[in-house]
Amino acid sequence: MHTKPALVGIVNVTPDSFSDGRVRGAQAVLEQVKSLIESGAAVVDIGAESTRPGANALTDEEEWQRLEPVLKDCVALCHAAGRLVSVDTYHAHTAQRALALGVDWINDVTGFSQPAMVQAVQHSDCRLVMMHALGIPADPAVVLPDTAPASLQVARWATLRLAALGASGIDTSRVILDPGVGFGKTALQSLEILMNTRHLLDLGCELLIGHSRKSFLTLFTQAPAQDRDELTLSFSALLSAQQVHYLRVHNVKAHDDLWSRM
């Protein structure tokens, strides 16, 4: 029996994320983190900037103003429970300050393509979640070409990024690859990636998939984002069978319950 994917719970310290988790007050954030831990999250991923289509970009200072009141206590709460903390940011200054508070992962939706981000994580021992995207925030009009399967295009991109990070002195065993479902892909391209994760697993990196409630699910349902958990679970079971390492999800408890039945 293979190991089920570890669950990465989502905490959005934002007013404008596409789904739930839009908590802002410090106490509400800590309550949500505690709930995620109790529900079975192995990692809590905290983000302060929405990357949905049409979202407003933040400066690093604006982002830190949202994170600073909660991050230290979140780290303490998670570490006391033996769980990890990830910070979702593409701002180098935010990454540096988060690492100084003891976070375990830096989740960069721009794939550590900025030299300043590489420098920010270079001398730490944190894990690096390297996501593929064609632009932040996501633009539904900018997608991968149809010249090859999306999974192979992402694999080629990841191969180049891993080589670049290695050349910068980063041990690429630290890298966790996220193909960026919904970022620069049509719904069908996102679906193709989920059906063919072997192309990504062959790179030798651990693989994280963030498919929860995403817009590609409108291929199967017209339900609003918060009502897509049942379909999300179906794809989670598929990804588990493909031996994906991590699933970044909104409804951690439902996934933990599913794992207990599998």
C-alpha cells in the first residue's frame, strides 16, 4: 500500500481570494490554523496576496503588514504540533522575514524565477515549492500553446528551472514541484496535467498539486468554488493513486476522512 499524499491546508490572510479561508484578524487566523492541524494537515500554507484573475498585486510591505501579526504565533502553534509552515510569497523581503521567524517552506508562484528570491532562500534549509505560471495574477487569456501536452511543457520548464537553481548553489532535493493548475493553462490543459503526473514525477522532485475547487472543475460542474469539494475529492483520489506527494486543499478534514477509508 502506497503512502497517501500529505495534506497542505490553506490559510488566506486576504480580503479577495477566490474561495474560502479569507480570514484577517489574528485570532481568526490562529483558530483556522488550529482547526487545520486537528483536521490532519501536515503543512499549513499561509498567503497574504491573492493570485486569482483580476487580483490586486501587493508590495512586499503591504504583504508583510498582513502576515506579521499572525506568522510568529502560527509557526509556534504548528511546530508545537509537529506540523510545518509554508509561506506563499514571491516577494524576496517577505521570504527573508518569514524564514527568520522559522517557517519551513517558501511557496513561490513565480517558480523562483527572480534572482532576489533565489538569494533569499539560498543559504537556508527550507523547502522550495516551485510553481509554474505564465503570469501573476493569473490571466485566463494567457495560456500554454497547444503544440504539446501541457504536462510535457511544464516538465521542460521545470527541468530548466532545476538546472538554474542548481547552478545557483541550491540543492535541488529541496525543491517541491507544483505544476500550477489553473495558472496559464486552459481547463483541459489542467485536466491533462492531473491525468499525466508521471511526466512530472519522472523529474525526481516531490510533487505538490493545488487543484482544490479550481476553475478547471467547471468542465464537470457549474457549482460555485466553495461547493466543489466532492469533485475535488475525486481528483484527490486519482492523484493519490498516482503517488503524488502533497495535495494543497481547502477542506482538509474531508480529505483526511477519505484517506482513512482508502
